[in-house]
Amino acid sequence: MRKNRVKARIHVGESVFGIWFEFPVLQAVEIAGALGFDYIFIDGEHGTFNLTDIEQMCIVANAMGLTVNARVPNIHPSTILQFLDRGVQGITGPHIRTKNDAETLVKACRFAPQGVRGFFWSRPAGYSLPQDVPAYMAAENEEVWVAAGIEEEEGLRNLQEILSVEGLDSVGIGQFDLSQDMGYPGNPEHPRVKEAIDKAMEQIRAAGKALRPGGSGPSWISLSTLIKTGAGDFLIHAKGG
């Protein structure tokens, strides 16, 4: 059973570092592992990946000791299953607006009795039938990381209910889609948007949820700022400071 490096480190209060991919570059995945990163993040919503790309990236990442997280294009169980069967261990569901959305996401990521994930002897099972299928399912349920992306005002209004969903490990704010939904497209720095994000972050922390691996609004640092501060701001945000 492959351990989820991100989940293990976050649960003991350690920082995790990863690289976001919008298109497949296997050599870059290998380099990320050699440099000591903890995970890669595959953008399956906006990126150019097909299922073969995802599986190949998982194979290289796992060989280098990296955990693979991915944002899926939707939260339908069949979509999420395709990512999990390739070897992805962290799923971010986009556009989570309600408690029901969050529950659907969580259930799609886990086997029974916690969820509805379908079983097959695909890559995570070693391409074979485990000797103890129930034990395998229980272990997979423990290792998967489930994150919700809040990207609309409706999600903010329902945030407390979303945070109450059992099995949801982390929550992040999609700052650009949120700014668009709030009437300020492309302007996540607008005071009203920033206020909404800050309030949401307080709620997330108060609920004991982590910020989703892959980034949240305040974790993004512009290149010019990165250069001016010698990466200091980036490291502070990455550590949750």
C-alpha cells in the first residue's frame, strides 16, 4: 500500500511543497522528485491531460517518492474514479457550492462503507486482486486526500456546512473564479473579494481543515513580488504563516 506523503506530513504539522502541472512533462516530474518536493499537482480541469498522461505521470512521480494530487474537471463519481485508478491519491473537487456537493465529492473518493468508489484491480491495487479486499479498501480510504475548491459566493455562504462534512480533509478558495462571481472579474485584489477570502480562511482554520494542496488564493505570489522579496513571501505563505 502506497502511503500518501502529503497526508502524513500535514497530520504531524509539517509543511509540504509541490509543483503544479497544466500539461504533461515526465522529465519535470522526475526533476521535482530529485529536488525533494513532496507532491505534484495535476490540473485536470484546465490542463491538457488525458488518462494515459495522468497514469504515466503517476508512475514517474511514485518512482521518485512523490504523491500525486489532481483537480478533477467535475465531481461525478465516474470522473473521479478514472483519476484514482491511475494512482492519484489526492482529489480536489472544483466549484463546491453546497454541503451536498462536498458529500458527493467525499463519497466518490472512498470505498464502502464511507463512499461509492468502484473497485477494480487497476494500478493502485498492483494490477491484481488483493488477498484481503476489505482491508485494501479500508487502507485506501485512509490514504486518499479529499479537498474542496470554493469558487463562488454560494460556496462561501454555505462554507460552515461544507466544513462540517466528515471525510473532507482540506478546503481552498479559487480566487479568480470567486472574483468573477462577485462581479470583479480578474481582480482578486479587490477589497470586497479580499475580505471574503480572509473571512473564509479564518473559518477553514477554525474548523481544523488544511488549505488544499495545490494552492489557495493568498498562497499565490506574483513573479515580481517573488523576485523583490527573495522568495520570502512565498515561503511564508507556503508554510501557512
